[in-house]
Amino acid sequence: MEIRGQRRYIQVDMKPSYHVFHFKNLKISLHPDVYEPAEDTFQLLEAVQVKPNDSVLELGTGCGVIALECTRQGCNVCCTDINPHAVALTRKNIKQNKHLLQGSIKIRKGDLFSPIKPHERFDVIIFNPPYLPTTEDEHVDTWFDYATDGGPDGLRTTERFLSKLSQYLKNEGRAYFMFSSLTKRETLTALLKRYQFKSSIVSSQHYNDEQLDVYCIKK
């Protein structure tokens, strides 16, 4: 494993203009302007429970590894990202793994739920939000910043996600998202109560001085 600050990254095979890694049988290309899968990605991926023919929405898909693994398991997946490099990269990864995919997959460009049509509903919604508390002085206006900057309290994008979630989640559906102990759990608890979600922590891991939790929430 390669260490970058508090984040542990998988080792990859370097190529002239990009690098790749393998997850199970999937070959995933990466891009310097797209968030690389780290321990939070794989903790979330291991915690998500899907079954064939589930309709799945992944927000902020990045390189697309979570969306592709769900598709490999037979789900019908829609994934979104605001980053145009991520959209192009996910299209590339869909193409090079097409022979492994048992379900369908499509990628749309846009912020959170903005590319989703008002009538669309999903069995499973997945989101690894930007959750690092970031002051205005720390903010850097790059595409990578979109994937990490959670605002002053770390929950700015998570709150936007929760405020719209009910509209797109089926009545018996479930959503999974990441939470970091670098933010205030009591603030998240208040948000879940405000939007009337039932919640449980389905995975918890410690990394140095940070704890990462995967929440599963239902209506």
C-alpha cells in the first residue's frame, strides 16, 4: 500500500499517460484529475449489498469502480459525476470491462441528483461524499477539490444529498454513504432526524486518528 497523508492507496501499474489497477476481474484505469480509490472507496464497496436486477444509482462515481462492480453483479446502474474527466474515465472503464458486465450501466454528467429525471427511482443509492472539513483558506479550486472538500463542517455536500434523497429512493430502498469522525456525528444525527431517515452503521474502520463509517439509511 502507498501512504499519502492519512489516506492509503492501492498500488497500481504505471502507464505512459495513466495508470490502472485490477479489482477482482475488473480493469480500472485512473486519471490524475479524478479521485483515486482509497480505503474509503473499498470499505464502502464491501459494505454495499446488492442483488441482480437491482436498480442502483451511484453519485460522484469517480473512476466508476463501485458502479462497475454492481453492474458485474447484475444490477442496472446509473452513475453520475460533476467532473468531466471522471465521466470520460468511467466511459473508458465501462468499455474495457464490457465483457464482464451482467447488468446495464450508464454515466451522466452533473452535480448529485441533477442529471436524474424526476420520475426515476432506485432500489439502492450509493454516495462517497466529500467529507473533509475545509476552510475557505484551505480550498483549492480543482476537480480533485470537488471530491474532498466537505465545507467548514465536512457535511455540506452530505446535507445536500440527504435533502434530495427521498425523492429518488424507492419506498423499500436503501442508501449507503460514508461518514468521517473528522466531522461531528451529532450534526449528522440531527440531519438524519430532520429528513426522517432510519439509519444504521454497517461498517466501521479506524485509519490513524480517523474513523470511517458506512451508514445505511432507509425511509
